[in-house]
Amino acid sequence: MGDRCTVTIRGCDLMSYFSDMTNLCWFLEPELEDAIKNLHGAVGNAATEDRYIVVGTGSTQLCQAAIHALSSLAGTNPVSVVAAAPFYSTYVEETTYVRSGMYNWEGDAWSFDKKGPYIELVTSPNNPDGTIRETVVNRPDDDEAKVIHDFAYYWPHYTPITRRQDHDIMLFTFSKITGHAGSRIGWALVKDKEVAKKMVEYIIVNSIGVSKESQVRTAKILNVLKETCKSESESDNFFKYGREMMKDRWEKLREVVKESDAFTLPKYPEAFCNYFGKSLESYPAFAWLGTKEETDLASELRRHKVLCRAGERCGSDKKHVRVSMLSREDDFNAFLERLANMKAH
Amino acid sequence: MGDRCTVTIRGCDLMSYFSDMTNLCWFLEPELEDAIKNLHGAVGNAATEDRYIVVGTGSTQLCQAAIHALSSLAGTNPVSVVAAAPFYSTYVEETTYVRSGMYNWEGDAWSFDKKGPYIELVTSPNNPDGTIRETVVNRPDDDEAKVIHDFAYYWPHYTPITRRQDHDIMLFTFSKITGHAGSRIGWALVKDKEVAKKMVEYIIVNSIGVSKESQVRTAKILNVLKETCKSESESDNFFKYGREMMKDRWEKLREVVKESDAFTLPKYPEAFCNYFGKSLESYPAFAWLGTKEETDLASELRRHKVLCRAGERCGSDKKHVRVSMLSREDDFNAFLERLANMKAH
């Protein structure tokens, strides 16, 4: 995108802790708030009206802020935290490392049957396996049932945008839209004022707000992204470009897996994408690779110099691993080659 | 400083989570590490050799990372956390909000006598009262005694640099050097490798590292600062300029307090400053204002539209408050005026 995304920050800019004292989330830069709303509006993946936007140091900090907020507002503590396996393994660390008395990680939501307040983390498309998810603990009349929707990957280069999501707490992250992980910018769209307030309180004590430099750069880049949504050209429209790249990688990977008889990959149903206006496939950010043999797939891959996250860490089994589909071109091609060589043995 | 501190960041810069995989703190930008070392070298306020530098989202995140690290390495949990009153009131929130089972806030270090492992937070110059501090819980032969030195205000515009500090864990923050609070950049100088590792682990789970945009901007500005240290001119040398500004404000405040007979301010001894090469006074970032009358000073000030932090929140009494000396010129002058009017009543 050349110079369109360049930002220049003068020495005297962005010095204060405060961005907008009239906003409940007073450390959120107004231009970032606008850019977030505009991008969701252009893509149609989430409702932003009648919601509070809370900015975080990545969605990592926001997920913890949301769990903290819901727990402090729950009738009793500790609150159970669950996610349906296979789940994002980092949820385990996030909910255990400070040994909080406010919540307990209770593991796989499929087998959860504890009484009392609980929070279900729903990641859709799911990390690590790319499936479309809804809640699996169904206690619809239960006031103590809370849900955090992690929509990090709900963008049109990865998955068909089938509906405009409008859940109570929705998490998004800059890093999984354009790859700007170094900026550490995430945001939450939050319906309930008290929950938003508690999340803001958490972020104040945790880090007194969020980098302003990252916020203004994110705003700039999201604005450019939104502009490109209007373009019909594949080289100009970011999501078109990204979808073609993901498609290419997935086709190559599926080809290697098909040639082999050793591995498995999930199949994803086509669905009508409101953004592209046609029926489309899913090209998740991670491949949830399985083996047909009775082996420890993570160790096997590591022996062949392929880095991955073991399925067991995600609440699954030794026969599955998570591999990134977002690596640099050279790394991705090396991965394909090494995988192709493995099948030969 | 005009354009000397301007940074320009292109769209494709700083995208990765990683800054330097060979560094224990792999999310620390090498140029920031260099800038930190060079500035401490030029100012002479802290030893950086044979230490690990851990970057954080403000020293707020680092203080929590350090408490977390020391607690996970302690023989038993919970570890007691104390600070000598009057203390930085935020320490209370930082050590209680997640209700961790790893540590407990035990309040004023002066009255602390609990057995078992403990961490003493030593802030010097102290926030809120500007005094020079050392540890007050003295158990020198105790393996379970750990200290975190918060040197946020140990810079030559505030206080004479009397020695090159070389403690085990020393915290610094960009916000209190130049006022760039919005960048949320702090750093810890850490002697022990295991402690540094655990701090890095904490920051990984808490926020997967620290904004790269803030890091490169901080590096740029610290480099300019360091360059100005060579200048004899008061308008070019940042710390000279800052010291003159602080001196001017303190003299004005002392004048108002002297005219009145209602208020008190601490006196600070002169000391030889190695940076300026002469004996100098202290001009702390906060005024620890007291009243001679039996009143609730914070309420009294608020009635006169002066914002402050109540002494009780800092482990002190109703007769003291903390007032910022770093406000904008107009706000500071309004403060002086309102204070002068109060004495008349």
C-alpha cells in the first residue's frame, strides 16, 4: 500500500494518559473509535451501535479484562471459565497464571456441568480448527451464564461473513486483520455499561491504558483498509487480495495432504458471504492437521523441523496439531516441502 | 525540540510480535535497549551492565510482572507486599485487583512484622512525598526478603543524582522523564536471570509483549534527550530546562505556602548531584501538602476546585494530600491562585 499507511508522529503529540475524558473508555483515541466503527460498517461483520468500545493491549488483555469484569459482577466467586475443545491454548494460561480467586479455568465446555456462574469463551472461526462456533453449554435461562465471543478471525479473507454479529461481548484484534501483531491493539464491543466500566477499570490498573502511538497507527491503517473495500480490483481491495492468498495456500496444502495418505484436514462448508455477495469457502488462519496413524504428530513434525502447537495443549489429542497458515512465503513453502517429504516415509 | 523527535512509521514496519529472538526479552526493540543504556550512561543514575532489560506497558505492568516473578520463585505463597507510608496508592490496587493467591498487600512497611517471604516496594524519590527512600523492613540475612526499587523520579530535573543505583530490580518509566505518559513505556533493569525470565513470561501472558510503535518512538526521543545532555545551554539541555521549570514552580508554591499560615510542605536536604556537578535541591513531581488545622484537607481543596489525591489513600492521614507539580502552566497557576485564596478564609 506504499505511503498510504505511513504515520508521522511529532515529539509533542500524544503525550497524555487521556484521549477523551467524556468517553467511558477515556484512553481510547477518538480517531481509532471512528475507524473501528467505519470498518465494521463497511465489512458488515459486527454491530457497533449502542455499544461501548474498549481498546486493549491486544485482545489478550481484553479477554482477561472481560473475564475479570464478568467475575466481579457475578453473584459468587470463583466463576468457572470454559471453552469447547479444541480451544485456543492461551486461554488456559490467561485464566490460571495469576492464580485469581475470582475465576477458575474448568477446561472443555463440552463436558462442563458444574453449578454456579460460568463464562464460556466462544471463538468463531475457531482457533485452532477454523470451525464456526456457537455456545455449547446451553443454559439459556440462566442469569449466571455469560459468553465472550472472540471474533479475531471473523473477517472476509478467512471466512464467509454470514451475519452481522451482535453479541454482548465481542473481541477483535488488529493483528489478525492485517498482521500488525507488533502494535498490540485489540478492541471489545460491549453492550452492557457496567461490564464495559469494569473492563476499563481492569485496564487502568493493569497498564493505565493503551499505547497512543499504536492506536493512531491502527486508526490510519484501518481507514485505508476501509477505503480499499470499495475497490473491485484484486490488487487494491485488501480482503480480496487476502482471500486469494489464503485460497492459494489452502489449495497447495490440501494438494500435499491429498497426495499423502497420512494426514487429515477439516472440511469447511461453503456459505453465502454478505461482504463478497456470493457463496464462498473458508480459509482459516491455522490448519488443524491430523494424522491417520497412531503417532504423536507434534513430535513427528518437530523431527521434520515443522513448528506447530500440539493438539493436547488445545484440549485435544496427540493426533492433531495447529500449524500457522500466515507465515512468510518462504516459511510456508518450506513447510509444504517438509510435509510432502514426511508422507514418503 | 521541533522535528528532532519526529518519527515516521511505514505501513509495513514493526508488524511482528518479535523484536529479537536472541534476547531473553524477545519483544524488546534493540534500538530501545541501546537508547536506555545510553541514557542511563549519560545521566549516571543507574547501572545497566550485567543486567537484563525488560520492557513493559508502563512501569505499572512491570511492577506487577516483578511481584508476580518474585512470588512464583518464593518458597511459599502468598508473599507479603509492603511499602513504607506514605506510599504510591496505586500499589494497593495493583496488588489486590485480581485477588491473586500468590501475594497479599500487607500495607505500611513501617509496621510490618509478618513472618515468611515478603517484597518491599521502595520508591525513591518517593511518590507522594518526594523523600529519598531506602528499605525500612530490615531482614538483611533473610533469603525471603526481596526489594523492588521504583526509580520513576530518579532523574536530574527532580532530584540530585547522588549515586549510580545498582539494585536487583529497578523500575523506570518514560512518562516521568519527558511526560510521554501516552506511550505506556517502562523498563526494568534486572540482575537475576530467573526473575527476568519470569517477568517476561508474565508480560507474554498478560499482553504478548509491548507496542513496537511506542518502543521506537521512545528510543528516538531518549536518544535526542541523551544528545542534549552534552549541551551547556539551558534551552537545549533537557534536564537543565526541566530543573529550572521545576525550581520555578516550587519557589512559587513555597511562596504561597509561606504567605499562608495554614499549610505545610516537606523540606528536602541539598545534596551533591553527580550529573550537574554541584550541590542541588530537590524539586519533586508531587507536592505533599499538609494542613496545620484539624481538617480533611482533600475535601477542603476539592471545595476550592483543586484536584488532589487524599493522604489516606497513600497510607497517611486526612491532613495530607498529593498535588501534581507537572500540570500544564495554566492549571498550575490556577492551583496557586486557589490555594492563595484559601488561606484568606
